[in-house]
Amino acid sequence: MSHVPQIKIPATYIRGGTSKGVFFRRQDLPERAQVAGAARDNMLLRVIGSPDPYGKQTDGMGGATSSTSKTVILDKSSQPGHDVDYLFGQVAIDRAFVDWSGNCGNLTAAVGAFAISGGLVDADRIPQNGVCVVRIWQANIKKTIIAHVPITNGDVQETGDFELDGVTFPAAEVQVEFMDPADGEGSMFPTGNLVDDLEVPGVGTFKATMINAGIPTIFLNADEIGYNGTELQDAINGDPAALERFETIRAYGAVRMGLIQDISEAVARQHTPKVAFCAPAQNYVSSSGKQVTTDDIDVAVRALSMGKLHHAMMGTAAVAIGTAAAIPGTLVNLAAGGGERSAVTFGHPSGTLKVGAEAKQVDGEWTATKAIMSRSARVLMEGWVRVPGDSF
């Protein structure tokens, strides 16, 4: 019996922030996968190793977590004033599904470097030494992101001494600016309120800040849902009942935010919105054993991604945290002590992160002008990824 052989596709495996993903140039994809549709989705599923009923992604490039089940497709930008178009696909682990509904803020840190190395940034924009400003069009949410990529002797500088909690080794610092980070075309607060009473049948009614910034996010008070805000992954991910409650809350929040019409649609939109909970700053020990104290942070935040508590913090959720913290009266702002602020340092399971944000009221509506944070990125492997030729 004959079988269709494998094909090889140029690809690069990169860590960006606290995530990892497989990066492609659109022009390098098989022709039928260069456009959106089933062929592209099926190819990416096979690359990552999904769907995997064992939940391990052993037969693919995925790492069996939401942070490592990611794909990126880049193309020379068709948008005026931009260098590269960035399309992100979050691949489900145990289902045949690729979610295109949002951005990955962590992998954004690697987009500029890959674009430079991949010839997607005009040579005259790349200094011999210094910082290359890469103008990114985030195609999922149609927003501009600016990456400041260090350059040494004409090449991307990846090594350095910048330390990022959640990442074991230091690397070069990449500053990322999320411009006008409110997600989508509607209001940053889709319900019109900074805080709502979110009724979740069978679970309870909770105070919630629902915000579109970086990525649609539902913020809850930790104590209202039985937590203190210092939990590590095992406390949540080892509790199936808790995960089910969070998913139910997320589904009803998605309806309130206007992202879906019925809670049954949430299963096909797992990447967005995120659900997170916050609490006033307090002492705790991070997953690496690092002591985090109230002197280190303004607020404690935990967030779930793809149905599990994230080991650190999603970059886009960090934008949401920073933006919400900058607006007096949101749950994040109140947990951080209230008042006006242009930056916030929050505690997450792996340590701490500082994010700056600018927000203002225009005609009675809050709007965010930008959010800024530092990340790092490093190429882990480059060459070709192989998939069976009949898998897509």
C-alpha cells in the first residue's frame, strides 16, 4: 500500500516572551495554505500535532500547553506605513480547531526579529548598529504594534542580560508598543460600564470589569470566587470543577461583551475572551521559588488561557491589565489602590511584570492610546517542518 510522502515547509521555532511558536513566511507555505481556509488550518494542526486525544502533541511541534501551541504567519505588509503583517493562530490541543480571533502579545516580541531576518523589512530601515523600529500590522485585530529590535553588526541581537519572569535565561530586551490597543471597533468597555454585575446561572453573580484592550478580558475579584490572587498553576489546573466554573463564567462574559450571541458558541472561541482575577498586592512565592513581596508589586493578577491557568501572563492580557489599571474605578485599578497611574507592576505565577499604559476620556468614553512593555525573543531552531502531504 502506497502513502503520500511528507513535504517540508520552511519554518522557524521561536520563543517570544513566555510563549513558543512556529513561524512561517506566507510565501513559503504551500500554495493552498497561503490563504485562509480549511487547508491552512489543517496544515497548522498537523504541524503542531493536534488534535491529540492524549493531550501531549507528541507527534508535532506543540508543547501541550496554550503557551506552546501557537503558529504565526508573516507577510510583507500591504498596509501603508507598516513593514509586516502578523497573523496569529492559536491551535487547540485536543480538538481540530485553530482560533484566529485574537493576538498573542508574547509572540509579538519575536515578530520584528523574524521579519528582519526573513527579509520582510526594507534594508534601508535596518541600522548597522542600534535599534530597528519595526512597524507591525496585527491582522487578527487590525491594530498597529511597534517593536524596537536591537541590532548589532547588521543582525538581530538576541543575547543580552534582560530577565523576564517566566523565562529561564536572560536575553536581549525588546520593547513593544501596542498602539490604540482597544480590541476591535467597538467601545473599550462594551457594556458601557467600568464594573458590571455578571450573572452566571448555576455559579453566582460577580463584580466584573469587561474590557477590550490588548485582548478582550473579563476581570473578577479573587475573593469573590474563592481565591486570594496568589495561586499557582496546580491550585487551579488540578481542579476540574474550578476549570469548568471559569469556562462557564467566560462564556457568559463573552455574551455580555457581545463577542458571541449564545454561550454554546464559546467552545469555538476559546482564545477570546480571557478570564482573569485580581487582588491587592500580597506576599507569595512564585513557581520558580522567587519571593514576591508587596514592595515588588501593585496588584496580583492570575489569568486563564485556553481553559487553563497561565504559567505567567499572556502579553495581550498584560496590555488589558495595564490599561484597566490606568482607568480609575475598574476592578484592577481598585485592587492596585485606586487613583490615576501610567504604569502598573503586577504579580503573576512566575513573578512580576511592569506594563505602562495611557488612557483618557473622549466625549465621556474611555480610550487607550498605547500600552508598553518589555519582552525578549530567541530563535530556537530554524529549517523545515515536515507534514504528511495528504494531511491538508
